[in-house]
Amino acid sequence: MLIHATSLLDQAPVYELRMQTFMANNQQLTAWHSIQAFLAPLGITFPTRPNAADAQAAIAETQQRLGNRTPQSLVQLPPMIQPEPQAALRLLASGFSAAFQAVPEMFPLLVCRQVNLSLTWGNAPTSPFAYATYGLLLCAATDETDLGCDFGQLALALLREPARQRLTQSVRTRTEQIVYSFLIHWRSPLAETIEPLWQAYEGGLETGDGEYAAYCLAVHCLHSFWSSQHLPSLDLRMAQCTAAIEQLQQTTALNYHRVYHQLVRQLLASPNTRQDDCPMDCLWGELYDERLAESQHRQAGDQTALFYLYFNKAWLAYLYGDWARAERWIHHAQAYLTSVAATYSASLFYFYDSLIALAVAPEQLPGRPNTARVEANQAKLTTWAKQAPANFAHKARLVQAECYRQQGDRLAAMEAYDDSIALANAAGYRCEAALANERAADFYGQWGRQAISQIYRSAAHRTYSLWGAWAKVTQLEQQYSLVGDRSPAPPGSVSPVSTGRASTLIQTTAASSGSDIDLDLATVLKASQSISGTMVLESLLTQIIQILLKNTGAEQGYLILLHQGELRVEAIGITLANPASPPQADTLPPASRSPAQDAATVPIQVDVLQSQPVGDCVGLPQTVINYVYRCREAVILDDALTSAQFASDPYIQASQSRSLLCLPLLNQGKLLGLIYLENSIATGVFSRDRLEVLNILAAQAAISIENARLYGQMATLNRAYERFVPRQFLDLLAKDSIVKVQLGDSIRGNMSVLFSDIRGFTSISEELTPPETFQFINGYLSAMEQAILNNRGFIDKYIGDAIMAIFPHSAEDALRGGLEMLQRLQGYNLQRAAQGLPPIRIGIGINTGGLMLGTVGGKTRMDSTVIGDAVNLAARLEGLTKTYGLSLLVSHHTVAELPPDHGYRLRPVDRVQVKGKAETVDIYEVELDDRAG
């Protein structure tokens, strides 16, 4: 075919077909060399052995070409019409996977060449793929994950533009594969990539892109695995995907897929079924045999497959507690880390590399700086946790817990373990929630707290069971004599969150049964989930009090928080006894019943956020409260009336209190408050052997209260910020928080702009004092603001007494907003007349057209604004209202955007040439009628 091709451009499809054939047959290096042969005559060459300096130079060149342009602005580039750069761009896109897998050091150069071609010649049908891979490069090489995600969004935006959809159809699947395999997880939960990858696979079937359709399936299953989807169900899905990839004849993708499918199969199998010579970290089975596959991967130059092999072996070794083998395999995987740059697997490497480094004894790390290694990894995880907390926050906290453990800081380690467990469960990561429970159990076991260790170990066992990892479940049962429910969870079911924080105290008996332990653990998990998942302080305090009273046997409870050095009662809970069946403490000793059973049917009254000083509360024993506050130690009294230290307290004497418990709420060594529980009828309600478990609940409550306070402060700050930067402005920039807004963020769109001004404001203000002037302006602006908000607009800025408002949805919104402003002005003038004040008049100008909305300023001060001719013309129209003696003028641009049956009374006023413009503008008066408002 190449012999018969008459020109270089005719040869391009042939080279592309040859490359696809090589890739389908797992010949990545050969595929890359074939593309180089075509690109050389076009003047596009690459160094034989590129180094880091070559990559840095390529990235610097592209950044210089981009200049100050944002990713969103590149949508406006003209179309690429020259055939030579189009052909080169198409071949570079086709060779991306070959270079990424076989010669990863070539990857930055190839990507930058693609983007440079688009920046120079305009957007081609393959440009979305170029921008997506550039986003990948930013995430992988420069750690600019947020900007990388923006380029991914640019790629998706180009795909979705109606005018481009037909042209970009051929690169749709590969572009979506890059975005959802390499970019989205740096900003959004990993689970949100699973369905889009499946849809991209289906799109690849329609367009004939078998290579990237197969990659979509492989990553779809890989992300499903690391998202902790139910393993038995995932095994069935992966078998279907295996058949689909085989039918597509894509050997490379099939190799990646089989590594993980074999991993799933081994987790589902019993360890007893393995051969004696097959360690737990070996991937040997009917789907994948590492003894054969390893040499095949090396022969093909498939570094990505080698990374998956070694990393999964390291993960298995760590999962089963073989630290030395885990260290060996993670070191092997590190050699191929660049081949999975920016993937979720790369982030997992840094996570497990730290866990393995902390688990291996220092003497087993000759020449490897353990501390520096963990610190470098943790810096990455901490940064990612801020950008995508669902994916990385629990990982960072688990590594931190292991660090605290190694440093001997037990209190910090306890809190960090609990944080990791709660965050993992909240995000749906069963595997890592189970792992964090297991590491916490080991921590408490080494400390000698076997009762608490048992709770965490049981939580790990239960969570592994819900995930379906029977091999790991069996190992725990054999090693620790655990017994539990092995029934698999149904597909799509949600597992109960296991945080390891105890929150339920069951009254101990002389012989507690296994079911009692399970009941205790189940209630612990449920209570912890309830507390850790609540961010509103009022709701959180209510839940904590209810949980304590329902499960501890207390009749009343107080939650006391520290405010600026003063203890204040913030929540009070009281059980409302049923008069028809009062408690019989003398006939039913506490040791023979569960407090949870006593409280199950008793209603509880809770009062929150009263903020009463402790010293003013007559319902508390002040001596007990002061002792716990000063000493940071818990007090538990079986019978307060017989206590040598506290029996003389006036409250205890007056109330004849019996069982009493008071705990400090500590978070990272900082006292946040106290929990006080009391039962005035029975003795020995708060048993000592459950005190450690209740301490865990107190730690959870302290962390959650602190988080709720921070959440409340952030919510207050956000509401305050929105008074300066409108929420609608953030929405238009696709920012969910003001902290994500950066200088230069901008979008282009067709919107309507409204300017209004008070007539004769200078004369009015001269007759007023400064306070009166501000009172007048604020009263007027408050009346006008609501008219704009009622019609889906927002105020961009106040300019003295003038208003500049934006209506992003429709021109009719702006017109209705202006008319409602005039209608509200009538009511405002009636109020002024009642005060003996003269009426005021305003002028309003409205124009519709293209404008840019964004941020301007410098390093220390920036502002939101809109720029464009549409803005300038709206301001000119407002000025013309004075000339014509009218209240509201609109341009013909706005009139043209109104619906045909708008029904407004529009009167042509004039055709004018506004200052600074050559073209004329038709202006219209809009008369106020009953449509306004």
C-alpha cells in the first residue's frame, strides 16, 4: 500500500493502520518506530534517547506559546485547515499509547508537539485528544493536577460542541479514555469515572476505535476494583469484559485486564486452595500466570504491564502481612512508575510505598532513607487530599497514623486511625477502610489494649467480608480465631460503615456471649457512622446525646463545650420515663439487662445550643466537672453517694445521684469539652471494662465537633464571601468555592448587561450628612437588588449609586429585571413621600452581546468583572436616558433576543452612534406595564 501511495499525505492512513496493527499485537516499540518514519519528512523528529532536560524544554516551549491564555479560551481557536499539520497531529495522537507504554520518556515531547500544532494552526478534529494528553502531562510531570483537569474539561467541551461533534467522533473514545483514566480522579471521586468509561467503550465500538475501547474496559474494571465494588459481582463483570477485549483483538489491553482479573479471583478463593510453592503474593492462575507473562511483557517493552504486575504483588504481600516481600516488589514497581504517570495507580503507589516503608524494620532498608521516602510521598498525598478528599484524604490520614505510631504519639495515632476509617467509609472505599481498621487493631494490640484491638479487628473482618475478599477473611479467621458472617453482600448494596470508634456500651455480665460482642460492635459501627457523617453542629450535638442515652443506661446527659476558656452547656438530654411502667431498679439489677434495652422504648428530650455557663447550671456536680476539666481524666463512679472524693458535692447530696460518669473530649491533645452522664436510680451502670470503648466514642465526638465547628465557620465565611463575589459568578466560572478562583480565570459568553444610575445624585448627597448618604444609598440599592435576583440576574458591582448587573440566561430576564426595578422605585418613592422627601428618578440601559467574564487584578488584590463591547454599550445607553428624558432604553441587540411573542411595549426612539463606535445602534424605550415583576 505504501508503494502505491503517491504522496506523503496519502501514506498517512497506511501508517496509522500499521501502527494500530502493531499495538493490537502488543508490539509497542515497533508501533512507535513506524510513526517516527512518517513524521520525519514533515520535519517532526524526536531524540533517540530523550532525557529530563528534553522534557523540560518541550514543556517550557508549550507554556510560552500558551502565554496567559486559559484552557477555556482555546475553544475559540480557528479551525485547522492545512492538511499537513492535520495529518501529523492525527499520527501523533495514534502513537500516544505506544510511546506512553514503551518509551514513557518520549511522552512529554510527543504531547507538547500535538498542542503546539493546535496553537499554531488552530483546532483540528484531533485537538481534543491533544489537550487531554497535555492535561495528563501537567498532572504527571509538573504536579499541576488542577490545571490538568481544566485541560481535560477543555477536551470534553470541544467534543460536545454541536458544530464539532461529527468531526471529533473519531477521537471521542480515546479523548474520553484519557480524561476519565488520567484526570478526573484528581478532582472528583474515582467512582464517578466508572460509568463514563463504559460509555466511552460503547462509543468506541460505534466508531471502530478498538484499541481505546479496550483500554476503556480495562480501566473501567481497574477503577471498579480500587473503588471497592463487590468482588463477586465484579468478577462476573470482568469475565464479560475479558470476552469483549478478546473479540476486539487487543492484546495489550487484555494483558492489563487479566492482571487485575487474576487478582480478583485470588481474593475470592480460599488460601487453602493454593499450591504450597505459591506464595500469597504470586499471581498464578487460569487467567494470568506471572511466570510466563513477565518475560512476555519485557520482550514487548510493555512497562505499564510490568508496573501492574509488580505493584499488585507488592499490594498482596502487604495485605497478607509479608513486609519484606512487599518491600521487594514495591521497589521493582518503582522502576516502571513513569509508565503509569497521572493514573490512579500512580497515586496508589505513593500510598502503599509509605505504608510498606513504615512497616519494614529500618535494618531491612539498607541505603534507603525511610523517613525522607515517606515524607516525600506524604507531601503528594496531602496535596491531593485537598483537591480530591474523597480519593485521598483517608490515605493521607492512615499514613499519618502509622507515622505517629512509629513516633510513639499514641493519642495522635488514635485520632488519625479513626479519621482514616471514617473518611474511607464515607467515600465508599471498603478495602482501605478494612485495612485502616486492621492497622489500628495491630496498633492497639502492640499497646496492650486487647479489648479495643478486638473491636477494630472485627470491624476489619466484617468489612473485608462485605467487600467479598474471602481469602483475606479466611486469613484473619485462622490467625485470630475470628468468627463472622460470610454471606456475600448483594450487588450494588451499601456496606455499613465501620470506623473502629466504639460508641455503644453494653452492660457486662458474668458470661457474655459471642452474640453480645457482635451486637456491641454492630451498634458501635452504626453510632460512629451517624456521628462522623454529620457536619451541622446542632444536629451533631443532638445525635451524640441521643446515642449516649440510648446505649449507656444514663437517664440524663450533658454535652459541655469549651468557648474562649469557659465551659458552657451546649446540649442536655433527658430520658422521659413512662409513668405506667417506672423503672424497677431494686428488682432488676443492672448486671442482668442491657441499658440499650432499657432506653430503646423510652423517648428522649434534647435541648441544644443553649450555651449556658457550667457554673450557672444547678443540674451538675461542680466538683466532678472541675476535676475532669483540670486533670483531663475521666471520672466513673458506681455509687456517687459513697465516693470519698465527691459524695459531699451539693448536687450529689441533693439529687441522691448513684451512677455517674464524666469524660474529657480531646482532639490532638486539645480539650474541647466534657461529656457528663448520670443514672440516679441504679448503681454500677457505667462499667469500667467498657470505659476504653467509651473513650473512643469521646474521641470521635471531639473530632466531629471540631469538624462541625470548622464547617460552620467555613459556611459563614462562604456566605460572607458571596456578598462580595456572587455565587452566580462562581457558577459561571465552574468553581464550587471562592478559594478555587485564580487570577485570570475567565469565560466567554452571550449575556445581557444592565446599568442603572440615580438622576441628580450629587445634588441629593450634598444636602445629606455622610451617615445619611450611606443610609440613603443602601436603602435604595437594597430595594433594587431584589428585582435583579428575582429575574435570575446578579449584581456584578456597585459604582457609587450606580448598579451593573449581569443576566446570563436570557435577554428577557434583563428586561423583566429593569421593569421590576422601575416598579419597585414607585414603592420606594411612596415611602420617601411619607417622610416628606422628594421622589428620585433613575435611568436604566440594557444591552445584549458577547462578553468575557473573569478576574482581574494583581497578586494581593483581584476583582470579578465583565469586559466587552456589550458592557460598554449598556453603559452608554444608560447615559442616553438623560438625553431623551426616559427611564429605560434597550438596544436592538436585546430586542432581537426577545421571544417573538414577548408582548412588551417597545417604542423606537432613535438610531444613534454611541461614543467610540463607528456602527449605529437602534434604541428602544420600554414602557412600564403590568408585566413587570
